[in-house]
Amino acid sequence: MDLNNKEQLLLSYSPYIKEALIVMRDGHYFAFVYPDFDALKEAKIINITEEIRWYGVELYNIDAKAEDKIKGYKILLSPIGSRTIDELFSDKEEHIKEDDIDDDIYKILRGYISTITKRKIYPSSHLELDLGLDSLNYVELFVFIEQSFGVKIDEAIFSNIMSMRALHAYIKKNSLTMEASMPNWDEILKEDIDEKLYYSPIIMSMYKSVLFPLFKLYFRLEVKGAENIPSYPCILAPSHQSMLDGFLIEAILPYAVLKKSFFLAYKQVFGTKLLGPISKHGQTILIDANQDLKHTMQYCALPLREGNNLVIFPEGARTRDRELLEFRPFFAMLSKIFNIPVVPITIDGSYEALETGKVFPKPKKIIVTFSAPIYPANLSVEQITRLTKESIKDKLSIKRIK
């Protein structure tokens, strides 16, 4: 397949990619992607990198031959135009040197954002693509703006004002007060919400009774370290290799633990007509990365507030190449705030059993290992995140399980 065809194929996967350029770099294909920012705004998408990665580049990679897969990519803030490859690869700032806005609201806003990013901040900076803000940062930012300026911002509004200049203009136009007030995650997650948990202990037990013997026979399922599961509330943090993983955890947890465990899953996947009924009766909390972020995170914390366990995949998505993805710190923050241990869980073999894009699993051996709990006392969120990843990685076999 020539490069032009590859670019057209990549463009065909996502309505949010306006331009694509694929080049050879270090023996692998690399893509430059210029998003359709108008389409993203219309769809109210604020996690642009995730959208481009999982529903553009990775969908392309699922169908591409091994030698045609894209191994790296860069999201551009301006059209590709006549820039050379070296210019596109350059890490130089795309911003023209510009003076900060001489305004007290901007100074307070910039001062706060400088506490959550180490990157240079310009009035034209894009909050995600330039400054690297993520969902946790967005919630903090929304709370900060509401408390400091009396301005409420939701994802629909934010999707249209994701630059420093546009955000400042919106705040200035609608501000009621002006006094910096730092957000507090302890208060945010313990705030009362109009939401309740739906327990399905009988159905959960039925799921387990069917799945465990089936997995044991078909995948030669082996469970190690089950004695490491506490008898009190904890966060169960598995690695994520395939669509089987949530069902594997459901199958192997002891009945007493399973009945008090809630699972986090993406609405786009488990809220479908096919999986929706299973989720509804499977003690599953469905989340959307682009809607009601604050409420979603408060809802995620609800099982822990009520003395239950929470199953959350720290990677946030399935691996596409068997390598561990970056661990997102939300699970570690929950552990710290609620003083609840994290149990790292290594799922090894489910990638080979059900690779991305496949529908029917192969009878490959799967080993699930529960590691010793990590207790949050005297540890930072960053340390909990790192220790969890190291524990999982240590037990992930180097050679693929046959």
C-alpha cells in the first residue's frame, strides 16, 4: 500500500481528522495528524488526543498489516501546509512569541494552570494539545473557575474555548467574583450527589457460576495470589489486554468479594445494545470521557464511600501491542483520599486469546495474578501509581503464553 493510500485509509476512520501525512521514520511509519477542530467542537469532544488515538490511529492499526502499522504520531495545531518533514518533527514552539494578557483575571487563571502543567503557557496555548491537561485537570479547572470567578463551565462550553485566550475571554465576560480558590479533591469526591448504586448480588453470582468453569476449561485459567485480596474495601487494579479482562475478574473473585465489587467501564463500549443489559445488572458504572466529568468521578467514588470494592483499569484502555500503557492516576488518588489499598492484578495471556479486532477468542492459556496490596499511607499519588505499574509489569511474562 503506498503512502497516499495509507493516508486516505487513516482519514476514513475518523471524522475528526482533517489532514494526515504518513512518513517513514526509523524503519516504522509515523503519522502527522491535523484534527478537524470544528467537528470536534460540534461533537463536544474535549479529550482530543484520546479520540484521535483510539478511534483513528488504532482503528487503522487493527486492519493494517504488521509492516504497515503506525508506530507513532503527532497531533498538529495548524494545517500541514508546505512545512518540511523536519519542521513537522521539530519540537520548537508553534506559538509566535507573545506577551501575556495584562489583566488580573488572566494572571489568576495563568497562575493556577501553571500549578498543573510544567509547559510554557501562552495566550494562544491549547489547554490539552499544548499544555497537556487531562480529565482530572479539567475537573480541577472547572471547580477552580467556579470557586474563583463564580463562572460555571461544563464540557459543552469548554469544547469551544480550549485555548487560554478564549477561556480568559469567557471568564471575563461572565465573572461575578475574583478571588483565587484552590480546588480540593477530598471535598469534590465526598460531595453528595443524586446517584445511587444498584446491587445485583444474585445475578453477579450467576455470572461467576457460568464464567469460571467455562474460562477454566477453555483458557486453562490459572489464578495466583488470591489470598492477597483483602476482606475489607479495596481498589482492584488489573492490567488490560483484551475485552475478556472484566469478565475474567468477575469470574475469579470470591463470591463474598464479587457481591461488593463495582466495575468501571466506558459507556461507548459497555452501554451498547449488546452489552448494555449485562452492564446494567453487572454492578457496572459507565463513564464518558467527554461528559459530566466531575459527576462521573464522584459517581466512581461512590462504591468506596459505601464500603465496597472498585475494579478500575489504570491504563484506561486495552493495549494494542501487549505492552503496558501509561497508568492514569485517578485510581491512586481514590486510594489516597479514602485510605483504601490498591491490589495490582496482572492478566497475562488474554491478549493472545482475544486480540483487538477479533470476535471469537482462541483457547490460549491465561494466568491472573493478585499481588500484595499497596497501602496509601505515607505514599503520594505518583508513588502509588508507579508501584502499581511496577508490580503488574514484574509479573507479566516476557514471552507470550502459548
